[in-house]
Amino acid sequence: MTPLGALFYLFAALGLGAAVLTATRRNPVHAVCCAVAVFLSVGAMLAVLGAPLPSVLTVVVYAGAIMVLFLFVIMLLGLPAGDGTLPPGRFLVPATLAAATLVALFALIGADPTAKTLLPAAMAGPAAVGTILFDKYWLAVEAVSILLFAALAAVMLLGRGKTGRKIAAGGRAA
């Protein structure tokens, strides 16, 4: 195994472990922090595979912006934090389904003779991605920005609660 292959499997194991921790934490802040670790490991795997642009976009967009938004919503809504982990019995069916899916996936990969050939790498720089996004898909980019603004407005309305108190600039109710 090459050193890059070892790094890839290390980051994959870290991401898988963080994903399991994300699903088993009762405290929502801890779960979001574990989800950040998942996205960082995915970004590292993409970098090891030789795809720097998707790697950076994954880290900046998912681990940076979206997870910070989730933390903001969790802290603004003041969700109660549970203690410890979820009961182990709740994971029996999902764990069995996940294991069966992995076994089927590995069986399909092992049975397919064409899976052993490498695909050529597709290289696209930031300028090419930006050109495609803002020339061909400009309407979708604008729709996403409107949806994000609507989500922010909804969070502010939900944060006010039923009493109608206003949220001050510091995040505390006035």
C-alpha cells in the first residue's frame, strides 16, 4: 500500500468514526462538532485523491458555513442537551442494514472486473467552475441564496418564541 493509500484509509476511518459519533450523541452541539470532523475528513480524502478544489469547497462550505449555521440555530433555539449516548438497542436495526449494505457493496465491487481499472482524472480549476456556475446555472445560484435568506429569517422568527420578545444584537432576548 502506498503512503497516500494509507492516508486515505486513515481519513476514511476517522470520518466513519466521527459519523458514528454524530449519530449517537444526545447533545446537539457535540453532534454538530462531530459532523464538522466528518466534513473535514471528507475534505482530506478528496485532497489525497488529488482533487484540491472539491476538497477546499467541502471544508469551506460544509464544515465552515453550514455547520456554523447549525450551531447558531441550536444555540439560538436553546435545545436541551441530553446526557450520555443513546441506548444501544436503538441501533440494532440501522446497524444491521448498514452492515448488509456494506457487504453487498463489497461483493459487487469484487465481482465486477471493470471496477479494477482506474478512471482518468477530471481537472477543473476555480475559474472554470465559477464560469459554469454563474453563466449556465445563475438562476439556481440565486434561488439557493434566496432560500438561505428565508432560512435565516425563519430562524430569527423561531428564536423570538411565542412571547414576541426581540433578539438583541448580542443574541440575548431584550
